[in-house]
Amino acid sequence: MPTNGSTTQTKKTSTTTQTKSDSAKVREGLTKVRNGATSAVRQGTERVVDVPVGAALIVADRVNEAIEPWTSDTTRERELKTLRTRVERELNKAERRGGTARRKASTRVRQTRNRVEREVKQRRRKAETTVRQNRRKAETALKQRRKRAEDGLKKARTTVEERVNALV
């Protein structure tokens, strides 16, 4: 059985070990931070160099791809044929689209013209009907007034004749 002294000694050892491990952890953490900072600076520097170099290589590849079909006679002819075909296809599309637009516009114009002509005919018929009705009404009113006037004159003549006859 251990004595009191040995139990105390065991506790001291574990506390010392624990303290050492804490300081080791701190040192390890600082090292990681230093290494991380160094690594971040290194990566940033590499990126500053790598981006322009990569961009230059991409541009060079694209220029080569653009020039390559024109370097030999066969590829040049093939490329020209492809371009001609593409241009003809686009022209045909534009022609079809233009023809369709022209036909639609002509149809719209024709429909509008027909609608306007119908409306004008309707208005003319209505105006002619109104004029005929008004003429009939005016003629009827004129005949009635003329007849009244003539009747009034006859009556007045008769009255005048009667008075003259009565005087004579």
C-alpha cells in the first residue's frame, strides 16, 4: 500500500505534465500560426505571378486556334467553305424573316384599308339616309306651309271680295 508521500508525488507529476502539455500546445499553435501566415503570403505571391502568366497562355492558345485554320491551303479552303455556308444560312434566315414581316405588314394594311372602307361606306349611307329624311321633312313642311299660306290667301281674298261686294 502506498504511503501518503507517494500519493502526493503522483498528483504533482500529473500537474507538471499537464502544465508542460499546455505550454507545448501554445508553442505548437504559434508555430501553426507562423506557418499559416507564411503559407498565405507565399500563396498570395504565387497567385500574383501565376494569374498573368496563365492569362498570357490562354491568349496565346486562342490566337493559335484562330490562326491555325488559315495556315494551310486545305484547311483554309475548308474554313472559307464553312464561313460561306454560315453566311448563306444567315442570309436565308434574314430573307425568310423579312418576307414573313412583309407579308404580315401587307395583310395588316389590307385589313385596315378594308375596315376603313367599310366604316366610310357605313357613315356615307347613314349620312345619305339622314339627308333624305331631312329633305322629306323639309319638303313636307314646305308643302304644308304653302298650302296654309294659299288657304290663308284664298280666305283673305274671299273676305276682301265679300267686303268689296258688300260696299258696292
